[in-house]
Amino acid sequence: AYTLAWILLELARNPHELKFLRDALRGNNDDLAQQMLKDILREGMRLRPVSPGIGVRMIGKDFYLKDKAIVIPKGSYIMFPSMILTRYGVENAEDFRPARWTEHPDRTFLPFSTGKRNCIGQALALAEITWVLSRLCATYDFKVVDEGKAEFSSTLKCVGARLKAYRCDNEN
């Protein structure tokens, strides 16, 4: 639900992206619509990850940084701050720009972690979000009534944001 809220807020702030998505969803090109949904979902989750700290892990070997000037010894606990990792090396990192995923499809996507310890619910979550997002965006336009604010406890949620939904016409 938080991911959907963040993405709908970004689409309301970026109506041109919503229009591109709606046109793709209403068109006859399912591949384009699926790719756009995937890019919008990835960009929304990159920009506002619901779990800004992916998790804590104990490392199994020594890690050396800065030509061995810094050592993180085996057995240390480290945290993966996805809120930082999803912005590192990203041009205009605070901008909602789904096309960046088409331009750089190999970019790392970490909201569900990765490897053998990734989130077991990833496939279900992505399927649910994609389905709901496609239905809402094919039918409605959104306007921001109140921006709200980001609040973090164990998750990053948007508190007090309000959108107004307007039913779209049935034309392409």
C-alpha cells in the first residue's frame, strides 16, 4: 500500500508520465505497457523504498576498502541502506524518471534485497502492485491536494498526502 501511495503521488506530480502510461495501457501494445509499468514501479521503489534499510547481515569474510586502508572484519554486522544505495551514482537522483530503467536496464534493483536472502513475497507483491496500478492509471487522472510528508519508523510512509482522482474519458 505504501508503494502504491508513493507511486500515485509521483504520477500526480508528473502528469506526462501518467499520460504515457495510460496511452500504453489503452493501446494495443501489451509489451510496451508491461515495460512502462515495470519501469514506473522500479523508479517509484528506487525513489521511495518502503524499507529504506534493507537489512542487517553478518559478513563472512574481510572486506577491504580504499586500497586496504579500511578493513571491515569478518563477523561484522553491516546494514544495507537502500535509501542511499538507490541514489548512489544516479544522475538527478531525486527526480522521478522511469525512463532511466530503459536507458540503463542493468541498474541494480534492491527493494526486496537480493541473492538467497531476498524477500520471499517479492513476486506476489510486484504482481499485486502492477495489477492495481494498471487498473487505476488506465481509468483515472490524479491531482495532488496535499503533499503530505515522509515519515520513517520501520517503513517509509507518506503521511497526510491526499490525491483527487478524476475519471478519464475513454479515448486514447
